[in-house]
Amino acid sequence: MADGRDYEIFEAGDVTLQSGVVFPSLRLAYKTYGTLSPARDNVILYPTSFGAQHYDTEWLIERGGALDPDRYFIIIPNLFGNGLSSSPSNARDVLGEAPFPAITYHDAIAVQRRLLTEQFGIERVALVYGWSMGGMQAYHWAACCPDMVERAAVVCGSARCSPYNYVFLESVKAALTADPAFKDGRFVEKPVAGLRAMGRVYAGWAMSYEFYQGEVWRESGFSSLEDYLAGAWDTAFAHRDGNNLLAQVSTWQSGDISRCAAFGGDLDRALASIRARMLLMPGRTDRYFDLRDNEAELGRLVNAASRELCPIPSIHGHRAGNPMRIPADRAFINRTISAFLQS
């Protein structure tokens, strides 16, 4: 592109959010891979996870892999708050001094649906695939757009943010906002200490007991536990904007497919609305999105075309669902998703 961007912007205009707040000139950043078929029936939607931008998730898109751009037209919509789509870091020109409003998954999916229908004329999606916050978006797509979604793969995600997950995010917020740069509800400069503290909190939750007990971090070349924490986690969020992270934590904590006018908070009703083929892929040792949440949801997907629970047999905790540098987990996901696409 002329300005050096490798992504496009969907101008959604003034959008009324679930909260009733009107967000002026809401912008959705997205990138596409592959070619849309004449029948527009080869679409895979791949929403981003916490803090991630499309650059961070492109590893799964590869020739011969599950998300093969030679076969599918893959769209990565960047979740609001990630620094590319409308976010605290780039919306001051339209918001002025007003605080960045809370944006829910329902808000995000509504704009993503507009992108597909208005920009590309897409009415059916072969697969919505997502990990973590991306997995929660996949669940929202299946519940809110049952007429469009043929398959949804929820990888290390859930239909709503569990109390346990919510408490973890409270610890993230507490670590981040303890930084002296946090004033009057926002960061006035980069929270260097807060981002480092947040990384240490993440280190404890992201990986499993088995990972630390077996000192698996040595396989990545670290010489000690402190070396691993400093090298892998102290800078894990250093390149992110603190206000953006808080905005996405808010979206995550309020996540619930039933929290909308259509379902009135009735989770059973929301799960029963899903007609797609559903693949729930929790990480066996994930502490963010516990396997038990997906187990409880599975039996309530009473109208799904098919439903399968397929835990990732990994000791890499939450990271098992985004195994860029974990060959065994990466191969497992590719095999499972490839088979799912053929179902």
C-alpha cells in the first residue's frame, strides 16, 4: 500500500455500541490471504487474540497447512484495542478527551459481519477459527450469526469469561495499573514497570505446573528459571500500549455470548442457537480457559450440526493453542483443523 501498510481499513462510520455510546468513525483493520472463490464459499475468518495483531498470528497460514491460502480466502480482523483497529492509542483524533468506550465482543462481531457482507459480499463462512480471545470471538460468531457460520473452532476459549478467568485478569490489571504512569484512569506515559510486572503475572498463569516442574524452559536455551522469566516474560508486553491492553482486558472480562438483547443473559439459550459444526479445543493444562468450561458447554450445544471436544495434549498451558515454536502442538492443531475442514 502507498503508506507502507500491509493491511486494509474498513471504515464502519459512526457505530452505536452495546453500551449505547456512539463511537465516531470506527475503524476495523484487516488483512486477507488467498483468493475468494467465485462462489464465495472458501472463507475462513481468523480473529486476533489478546494484544495480538495480524502479524502475530500469520504463522498458522501456510501452504499445505490447515489454513492454506491456496485453498481458502482467509481474513484476519484485528480486534478493537489492538493498536491497528480503533484503539485508545489511535482514536484521540475522533474521541478527543472522552475516554475510550467499552467495546464488547458483540460489538466487534457486528462490525466484522459488516466487513464480510459489505466489502466482499460474503454470506457463508466455512470456518471461524480463533485462539484465546480469538476463540471467544469464534464462539460469538457461532451464536450470533448462525445463518453464516458452517464451522467454528474454539481453541483455548469459552462461551463466556469464567469467574476464575476474570480473577486472573484482575491480577493483570492490578499489576499494570500499579505503575506510577497510571493517572486518572489512563496511562499518561509508557508503564515500563507495570508491563514488566504484568509479564511476571502472565508467566505463572500461561504455562503449566508440568512445564515448570520439568524445567521445560531449558529446551529454549534458558539457563535458569530467572533467565527464562527475564528473557521470555519481562519484555513480553513491552511493545504494547498500556491503554490498549486495558481496553482489551475489559472486552475479555465482559465476554459472554448470551449478554445481548437476543439472549437476555440466558447462556443455555445462546448455546442452543448455534447450528454450526463445533470443535472445542481446550489446552489440557490451560489455566485461563479451563477444560471444564468446554466440557460443560458441549452438552448444551443441542442444535449444533456436530460437536466435538478435542483437548490439546500438551504441557504448554495456554500457549499450547498458539504453538508458534512448539512443533508437536503445532502439528496436532494442523491435523485436527485440517480434518475438521473436511467434515
